[in-house]
Amino acid sequence: MQELTEIDTAVDHSCTSPSSERWNVFEPMSGRWSWLTVFRCCRRVAKDPSEPTVAAAPDVKGRAA
């Protein structure tokens, strides 16, 4: 497990040779999925505002979770 530091935007990243990945993560409090840009080079993370969040799938009774 790694500890990551959140930055406001990916533009705030300052490494000269960035190494990044995009992660699709579930936010349990809101029940939504979001995209994060993770910079492995300096262990920083930024929420990607360009992707809309996706609502959680409905439960087995057909209602939203």
C-alpha cells in the first residue's frame, strides 16, 4: 500500500519526466466512480475533471444503491 498526496490538478505536477497512470476508483461515500491521474514518479494524485462520474449500478431490487 502506498500513500499518495493529492494535488488540485494534473497541471500542478512538477516532475521533469512524469510517469502517470489513470485509475478508475469507487468513492464509497458518494457511491460513484471517478477517474484519477496517479503520478508514480512522485506519488501524487489528481482527480480528473474531464471525465464525468458514473453513478453506481442499481442493487438487485432495481433501486439505485
